[in-house]
Amino acid sequence: MLVAAAVCPCPPLLVPEVAAGAAPELDALRAACLDAVAVLAAARPDRLVVVGPAALQGRGPHPQGAVGSFRGLGVDLDVRLGPGGPAGERELPQSLAVAAWLLGRTEWAAAPVEGLGVGEPLDTERCVGVGRKLAAEAERVALLVMGDGSACRTVKAPGYLDERAEAFDARAARALAAADTEALAALDAELGLELKAAGRAPWQVLAGAGESAGLRGSLLYDEAPYGVGYLVAAWS
């Protein structure tokens, strides 16, 4: 059963070593993410599952101890998903590497950790089904859900300006703030793809996991620096 969830965006710039001189610009976002992860630890879960968007090679499960890297971005920094464990055969996708960095900052030791990379095009029904399965696999499950909102909020955004982007992000923000699983599941998957909203599929995994859990939500951050919607929420 799902007992807590934290929702965080996953830009590599969240990692100060990657952001370099621009690091202070996202200090408030980092603080909100760390606050959300603290809610997970307070829930005393039996198991933590980190869910984030992934390209084909990063999809599927990643064990505790799996290694990620930011070397592809020119930064000599490796991270590990949770303490100990084997390194695993595959490198963590970027979203889970950012999550591993967050967990490392909090010195996570509250429960065993595993990662799950999901494809951004995964349809809503399958996302919800994955979430239901995750919630049923232990008595007390917590989720760390990584993913950005739309990338089309301004003309300088990665996807340029799309007038539909702000409303899409606002719907997601309201659903996350209220822990409204029905509203999360109702987000338009096709529109999410068009708006480059990498968080849509992970959010809908959360929607499935949170059904009937009776959790309350809190929205900790809702901004669009660099034209990308970044949302942070905690459910408990």
C-alpha cells in the first residue's frame, strides 16, 4: 500500500556540479525537493521505488546500488541509487541519476530502494496498472516520482512557446496539490507528449499507486524557470 510519495522534477541542473555558476538560481527548487524526500523517510516505508522517465535502454527495473553518471554532460560525477548493493548491469537513466543524487544528499537509509524507468509514450492505462502493482508489492510502499512538466512555457523553452502548456501544468499542479489520483490519471497523454512533459507517465504511475490510499497532498514548488514547468509535491 502506498503510504507516502514525493514528486520532483529531474533536470540535471538540479545537481549543483552540473549547474556550475547557475547553481544558486535553483536553490529554492533543491530545498523543496529535499523537503519532499524527508516526507518519505518520515513515513517509515518498507520499500522505496523511484520512478522516472527513461529512453529505451533505461526502461525497466534498476536495483539498489545501480550507478548513474553525469559524465555525458561534462561533469566528473557518479551517483549510486541508495546505499550499498551491486552496481547493476545498466547505467541509471538521467531522471533516476538525479533522484540518486537527491537521496544521497539526504543520506537515505530509511528503506531498501529500487528504480523504475518508464517510457514517456507509455499510455495512461498501463501507467496506472504499473502503479497499482507497485503499491501492492509491500505493506508500506513509498514512491519518489521524478519528471518535469511541459517544456513549452516560453519562447526560449526547449520546445518553444505553446499556449496550451501553462494550462496543462496548472492541471497537474492542482492534482498533485490535492493528491487527486483521478485528475492525474485524466491528464491527456498525447498532449503531454506534444508539450514534452516528461513527468506525465511517472505522474500517472503515481495515480495508480495512490488509488484508495487516502493520502493528502501538498504542493511545495510550482515555477517554470527556463520555460520548463517544475513541480514539487509531497503526499502523506
